[in-house]
Amino acid sequence: MKRSYPKDPGAGGSNGQSISENGNGVTGFKQPPNARLINLHRQGLPIYNVRKQIVDKVKRHQTLILLSDTGSGKSTQIPQYLYEDGVHQDKMIAVTQPRRVAAITVAKRVAQEQGGTVGDVVGYAVRFEDVTSENTQIKFMTDGILFREALSDQLLKNYSIIILDEAHERTIATDVLFGIVKKAQQIRRTKLLEPLKVVVMSATMDVDHFAQYFNNCPPLYLRGSNFTVKVFQCLDNINYLEACVTTIFQIHEKQNDGGDILVFLTGQEEIESMASLVRRLAKTIYQRDHLRLVVYPMYAAMTQNSQMDAFLPAPPFTRKVILATNIAETSITIPGIKYVIDCGKSKVRAFDSLTGIDTLKVTWISKAQAWQRTGRAGRMEDGECYRVYTSEEFQAMEANSKPEILRCNITASVLQLLALGIDSRQFDFLDKPPADAIDCALQELKELGAILSVETPALTTIGWKMSKLPLDPKYSKLLLSASEFGCLEEILSIVAMLSSENIFLNNNQKRDQLLTVHAKFHAKCGDHLTLLNVFNEYRTKDKPKRWCFDNFLLERNLSHAAAVRQQLVDICQSLNLQSSTCHNDPVPIVKCLLGGLYKNVAELQRDNSYLTLSSRTRCRIHPSSVLAGRARPGYVLFTELVQTGNSYLRTVSELEPEWIGEVVPHCAFLDRITCGGNRGSSSSYTTSYHGIR
């Protein structure tokens, strides 16, 4: 069924606005162009005409807020202007990005424009990867990396300029960085040290709010206006997944100009499922006089190399379709994109400070996000954006996204601030988290053993070690306590797998075959041991890609998990953690998991649903779980609570209730546990569990 969209008379949306764009140059050439072409490209960017004005402003002011249209060139050019004009004074220029893929791609393009290779004058640092050298002067990084650097150097003395890009995304790390760099500025000024310049950049943000926070610093507005994007809204309320697929093929059939298509979806499972469907349909409709379709997924859990595939030019007579999450919204330019399809939704993490439970929900994006997505179509030429939602739904969206720090678990940030000697209750936040959220974070740290007292928090020895691990504190706790349970090797693998995303390929056309193949990895006790089984088998293979293909597994996610595990091994060695193994015995493994995930316990109810003991949420085991469809255990330990219409427990293992009092005697809901009183029909843990591999 074809979807119809009314043409908007104004080239930009129902309000008649227009979006004017130009590529910022992060395009990933197959062969590097010569210096002359690079210079011509740089001089053609809208920002080039105000280069002197920008440099002069940075020289005169400690802090500058720069608001510029998407595609003006700010992300790639401003660091180079400041470097080339010597404003950095032979110290490094730090450029932060909220997302890993943006930090890497922008760094590669800037290195190319500087006529060098990444890791020399221009480098980058992201989680588990540092590509810099003693020659590096412009260092791109995720905001979390700079946050962690502040742990060893609160004044950030390695840097003379810090550029906080895409500030409107308001990740937790970015919000905390605002306070850290502001304090570093003040102390360096008080101690008569070399001043620290700060540039806050975005295409859409509340300028007055930011300016007031940074001591009424001056804003600078720039505009880029080369390419136009036409916006089409859907006429009816429809299933957005069906609409996206239909629109892909409508564009492909009607527009034979070779322009590539970028589709925004909510997460990995949607992307992998749609990628499989589009590839299959493309084979059935292919005609000689039509372009071929090649599909590239793009989401955060993919390895760097896999993410970079989307940036390669399409082969001759081929159109690219990139299926992406919101990591493709800002900073990066995928070459060739002319058409954007926006589902209007994203997967958002939320935290309930009363229950201590994280949830993952699919929600509507904000209007600011919608315009960011629209702008992706006009980076290299005039483009079109198809919104598979109605004008009424667009008008009902919030103007801006709610900052992460007001809706997510801030325990990790509170821990890092304590490592800096800062109590979060006195920290200068741009938007201060609710008091109950900070108290909840401190209480969790106390229960994890990171601090002794909520009233006067100070890190314990365990807390200091936890702050050294680039993980959520509850996962750090697992690693630090694993030696006590004799299972550090196993917990390292499980934590690495939990840090990646889904490893199991979804293919509805081969579902029976897929289930049969995956069943050989299943552990009767649940999903955590199943993940361990897969990872252990993966590590033994000489040809892992072929093995993953044969077993319907996502090699890129397993490869990512392997890289994460090696980094964690190195950190554990530096912390002198004693290596140990239980040879995959599930009992010590699940007990160790309980030490960090103690709030994630659910009890079986008479109607075969589960009730989480901390939040009293009714839920069911996710259909993808090993335990789904089996005799239900009385108690389970889960990693995540997902809400997609219904509430589901994801990554689940069977649990003996008496272990809770044994492992976490401080647990607040111990009195709600009725040992043996509400058991499922499965046999005892020892019979059904012990020795399972």
C-alpha cells in the first residue's frame, strides 16, 4: 500500500520555514582529494566568510556560545581556524562530541583537510580507543572521555581551548562537563594560570539559558544557506515501520537520480529486521533499468569499522539505504544522502528514582530533533524529507528534548564527581537534577560499597576502584567482587557482552532454522550464561565471521564485546584484581551478578506474570529470552526493563530467593520474598541449574 504525502508549499514544513544547508565536509572520500580541492571546499563553506570574526571573538572572550545552522562547517572548521591562527598557544584544542561515531568521522575529515593522518596533528579518543600522539594538537573525543580525563587533572592543563560541540544534545556527560570546565576556568584565572577558552556550539539550543550559566558570555549567530530541503508530512496515522519500508521503495521507483536514503529508526532490533526485509524485497523487484539497493545499518553498538561502511561511496548504478538510530542526527555527514525518512520516534532511557529501576521506552522525538533529522537531507545538495507522521503529531511534540540528567540514572556521574572531591548536591549544574535523584544515586553507591555515608559521602577503596572502570557502577561492582565468587574470567565476558547490543540475528524467513541453531547455546538457567556460552565459543574460532554467519549471530557485536573485554582485562590487571574462573558454574556467576543487579529481581505471580520487587511493576519475560515459553522459575534476575506497550524483562536468569539475603543482606525488599512460597513448576535449582554449560 502506497503512502501519500501532501507537498508543503514552503520548502521546509507546514510553517513555511526553509532549511538551508551545506555539508560540513565529513564525507569520507574513497581517495583523498588534492590540497587544492580541499581548500576550495573549505572556502566554499558558509562559515569561511566569518572566520576572522570567530577567531577575534575567541581571543577576546573566555567563553563563546556559537549558534550556527546545521552544515555551516562549524564542527570541522572552527578547530582548524583556532589552530591555524595560533590561538591554542601550542597546547591542545579539545573538541567533544556526544557520540563516538561523530568524534571519529569528524577527526578523520579534519586530519585529511590538514594534509595528515589521524593520530598526528589531529587525533581522537573514544571509549576503549585512543588514536593520538605527542604531536596531536586538535583532539576530538566523546564528552565522557574528557570527563574521565578531569579525574586526573581537574584544571585540564593539557588544553588551552575546549570546544563543546552539539551542546543541545545535553547528555549527562556533557552537562557535567559544563560545570567542570566552568570551574577549571575560574581556578585557572584565580591562580593566574594560562586561561582556558571555552566554545559552546550547537545548531539548536536555548542560547539565553546557556549564556546566563556561563556568566552572560556573548552569543554569536552564524548562518549557512546553500541547499534546500523539502518536507513532506504523512496524511494519516499509520504504522511507522510499514510506512518507512513503503516510502523507501516509493523513492527508489520514482527517483532514479542516484540520491541515497537515510532512514531514522529507534534501535538495533528494528534496524536489523528492516535491513533484512529491504534486502529481500530489493531482490524481488530489481530490474535492469533500475538502480540496485544496498542496505547499511548504523547504531551505537556496532564496531567502528562496521559504522564506517555507511560512509563509503555507493558502487556504480547503486543506491545506498542507511538505517540509523539518532546517532546520525548531528555532526556527521554521510555522503550522497538526498532523501531522509523520519519515523518520528527514538528509544529513550528513563530512570525512576523511587524504585531505582531503569527503563527503555520508545517515545516521540522533539521538534528540534525533527529539524535536525530533516537537515541531514540537505548537506551536499537539495534534498527531501519524508516524515511518516502527521502535521498534528509534529505540532504535539515538545520543542526540545528533556536533558538526560533530568530523566536518567546519574549514579555514574555522582561517582565520578566524588572522585573529583565534589559532592553533587553542591555542584554547579546547568540544570540541577532533582534532589531525590541525587539522594537515590548516593544511596545506591552506599549499597554498592562505594561510599560509607549518604550524609557525608567519601569514596571507599572500592569506590575509588569503581571510578577507574568506564562502566556503570553496578557493572564495576560485578568485576570488583567477582574474585570473591571465583569467577572473574566469566564476569569479564558477561559484562563485555552486556556492554554490547543484541548478538542474535533476527530473520523471520528462517525462524525455525534460526531457533534450532541458537538452541545449542542455551543455558537452562537463563540468558547471562547463554551469552557466556556464545562468547566462549566465538573466541575459539579461527574464522569467526564465517562461524557467526552459519550460526545467525552478529559478528560486529561479538567483535565489539571482545574489544571491550580486553580493555577491561587491562584495567583489572592495573587494579591488581586476582584472576579466577569457576569453569562456567552458574551458581557463583548468578550470585556475583546479584551483587550489582540486586534491585533487578522479579517474583512469579499466579497469573504467570512477574512483579519486580523494587518497583512493583507487572511485566513478563521478553520473548527473546531463553526462559520464555518454559516452566517459569519463581524468582528471576534481569538486566533491563523494557517498555514497548507492555513491560518486559530482558536478559534474565533464574535465581534462588535465599541468595538475596546471603549476597545483599542490605536489600530493602528482603521482607517481600517468600522463599519457596511462590515457585514456578521448574525443579530445584541444583537439578535444573548446576553444571549447565
